Amino acid sequence: MVGGPSSRSNPVGFAAPHGLPGHLVDFVEALRRRGIMVSPSETVDAGQVMSVLDLLDRESLREGLACALLRRQTHRPTFDALFDLWFPAAVGTRSDDRIETILPRNTKGEIDYDALRELIVELLADGSQEATERTELLTAQMVEELGRYQSANGPSFSAYQTLRDVAPETLLTKILDGLLGNQEGGHAEAGQSYESEVAKRAAAQRIADFRKMVERETRRRVAENLGKERVASYGVPRLAEEVDFLRASDSELTALKRNVSALARVLASRLAVRRKRSRAGSVDLRRTLRKSMSTGGVPIDLVQRTPRRARPELVVMCDVSGSVAGFSHFTLLLVHALREQFSRVRVFAFIDTTDEVTHFFDSGADLGSAMSRMIREADLIGYDGHSDYGNAFGVFAERFAGTITSRTSLLVLGDGRNNFRDPNLGALAGLVSVAKHAYWLNPEPKGRWGSGDSAAEVYNEVISMYECRSAQQLTSVVAGLIPV
């Protein structure tokens, strides 16, 4: 059962948990388990927020806790999913005395799916606050009746089963008609207009939001049966920095790219601390012993060498073929954001041949367009467009070997999948022997190195190779590799 609503932002009621301090601590622990770092002081701040907000105004509570506990905007989807589990909209079946939304039925008492789709179209096309409240209640009723099934642990619920016969994706045209108000001229003329494009995106977004409502309601009902901790272990979105580069969706890659600046700031601060600690240099034993003569040979005062620090040069070679494009693009964005840490940065891209693309990443360049221009304009394909690391290294050694000096750090990005071609190990070994540092960042799991057409284990014999499957791993590896 559900408590009555107390505000406009809480139309279906919010089941306020008992033992709020302990419940808040449990919620913070859940955030930490998913990788969101929350300090004790931030937990205290969250407690203060809860003490002054109306706990039945669920959305105000959500925003207040988010302000107190989150440091990065990219953590918000994970926070929201956990908040919905720890501070559910209701307990059990949801109802609201103010709103009557009943699943339409035919004369036999069975659910009328055609009428249900029409009702969904009407609500999503409306978009008003009242329509949104009715939509939330409708999704609750759909999950209760359409999504319920019997599992080994008793009654459970499925979002897929709820939406299977409704197929909201098929309603786009009807919702679009509702948003456009069936304007004269139809889609043929309106499709060319700005208003039509805006309406089309709005209709698609409302369908996506409707699906999310169903998924949230399903998680809430399943959590009541299995426990919120268990549902949180598999039903909560991963943090952007934990997403696997090779399996990331377009939306996840977009979130990663938005996170580049924050990661670059973290790396820059770490490097600044390392440089500060290393300013004193190593102990000069000869001068220390000479100075100890004034204290009877006891080396009371240590004399340190004055370090000769110079920012290193960086040369990046990256595979930009389709299989690793997301990883390479993100890493290039990160390197671009860190360019001030190096005296010089030169970037070379390859698919089956190599070309320099440094000029596409000039300071102030739009990085999104730089990526597109690089793929269009650079000479990256010599014959068939399939990855050929051996030829790429050979071309680099022939045309650009002079860019590698004793002050250069060489960074290779790619999965090493060479399509069973000659790995040309000698060319890479020659480059590594000249460079001051040489590292290879591989987005594939280490267990897959050497499998199939992967030449990773062969290349690992001449260059230090590191697994970098996510932004989190990449940040840790790059922070450790960049010399100071």
C-alpha cells in the first residue's frame, strides 16, 4: 500500500523508510560499492539535507542528496538508479485516489492492446504534468498485470514482458502526429521543417522516457522480492569510466567524451604532486660526506642534487580502425587535454598505413570535427582498409623515424589484431630501442592477447603492453606512465 501524496512533485506518494540515519549510511555504502566515492563529511552534509527537506517530496530529496554526494555529472545515472531502489516511490502496488488510470479491457475482460496503445499515445503526446502523473501510474499497472511472472523465488516482474505486446517503438508516428497537431500538409512537407525535426526528436525522447519508467517500476517491484542489494548488483547503470571501450554504446561513448576534461584534471593534479615531490632530487653522496666533516663525520644535513627537469616529448601511434575506434578516439581526447604536460606532442594514426595527424589537433580545434577530418583526409588506407600493424610500423620507420629521439615517450594504442599478417616486429623494436620510454595500451582483456589474429603477445616481447579496457583503467595506467 502507498501513503497519500503530499506535494505536486510526489503524485503517487513516497514510502519514507524508517531509521533514516542508518538508511542513509546504507545508501552511501551502495554508492561506494558502485565506484562513487563519498567522504564522511559529504555523508554528514547529506544528513543535514535530509533534516531540512520534506521527505515526502521525493524529487526534492533526490536533488538535495545529489548535490551533497556527487562530484561528477557522469555519475548521475548510477546515482538515480540507486536512489530509486533505496528511496522507492511506493511499496507494493501503486495507486492514487486523485487519478483514475485503468488498463483498457475488451468485453471478455482481457486487456485491449489497441486501446492501450492509443492511451499511451495520448499521454505521451500531451506531455503535461497531469499526463506525466497518469503515465507513471499506467506504467505501474502495466508492470503489475503484464510484467508479472512466476519465478523460482516467487512472483517477479519483467520489463521486457511488460512492453513485449505494447511495442512502444511502433507508436512514434502517432505521437509525432499528436505533437504536430496533424498540421496541414502532412509529413511530406512538415518533414522538411525545423518544427518537424524538433517534434520527431521529442517523440523519440518521450518513448525512451516511457521505457525508463517501466524499467524503474520493474526494478522497484523486483527489489521488494529479491532485495535492493541484489537488484543493485545487476540492474544499475555502470559509471561512465567503468564502461568497456570495445562494448560501449554510442550514448556511453558520448558520456565518456564529456568526462575527458575531468579525467585530465585528475591526471594533471597527480602529475603536479609527483613533480613537487621530485623537485629536491636524489641525495648527492659526495657533497653530503664533505659537509659532514663539520659535524664529526655524522651526515646530519643531506645535500641533494639539483634535478634537471624537462617536460618529455610524446609520440602517439593509434589504430583508428572500426574495432578500436572508440578507444583510440577517447585516448586521443585525453592526450589532447594533457598536451601541456609535454614539451611536444605528435600524433600518428594508422589502419593499414600510417600518416601524421598532429595538425588536426591544434590547440583550440574542435575535437569532434578533428576526429572526422582525420578519418576523411588523412592517408590511413593503402590497399584494403583492414588493420595491418606490420605495414603501419614499417611505413612509420621509413617516413617518420626521425620523430623518435632519446627524449621521446612512444605510446602505441591498439588491440594488436593484425589479420594474420606479418607483424614486422623488427620495425617496432627499432623504434622502441631509440625512445626513452615506450608503452602499448591495449583495450582487449589480457586473456585474449594472442588469440585468433591477435599479435599482442608477439609485440609484448619488445614493448611494455598494458590492458586498458575502461577510462578508469586508462587513467591509472597513464598516470603511472607519464614521466615527470
